[in-house]
Amino acid sequence: MNSLVKWSVDRLQVFTLSVPVGGSASASTATPAPAKPQTANFIGASITLDNNNVPGEKPLSSGDQSSLLSEALSSAAQTQQEIGLNVEGFKNASLFQ
């Protein structure tokens, strides 16, 4: 079983623009000036627990698939506990055995 933990942080910017709605404006009607664009900044963090096995030459039986999935989930649960990431559903690694 190969286990890899990937960390990433992304900076997101959201721009809000006001666009007037309606048909063409004539000289006799006053149209309000569009509002100034607004910008909001956000930070998004991500952790990926990548568990995989070495490719085989023949398909795995359903029992082997189940065993491999259980091992991958247990490994992910153990890793998240070791790094202090309390994710709901992975609090008890014995659930996957």
C-alpha cells in the first residue's frame, strides 16, 4: 500500500460587478452610474490522503478488493489522527476492519 499526504493552499478572489439591466438608454432618461466593483479575498486549504496499491496483472477478487479498501481506509484514518486532523467519520479506525 502506497500512502501520500498532499497539502495545498489556494488564494481565491471573487469580483462582484453591478451591470444595469434594461434596453437602450435615451438622452432624456437618467441612468444611475454602475456601482464600483467589489473584491473579496478568501484562503482555501486542502489535504489529500492518497492511498493506492501497485497495479496487478489480473483483476482482484471481490474479497481482495474489500480487503484492500479496508486497508486504505484504515491507513487514511490513522494518518488523519497522527496529523491531528479531526474529520467526522474517521474517528474510529476499527470501523474499517
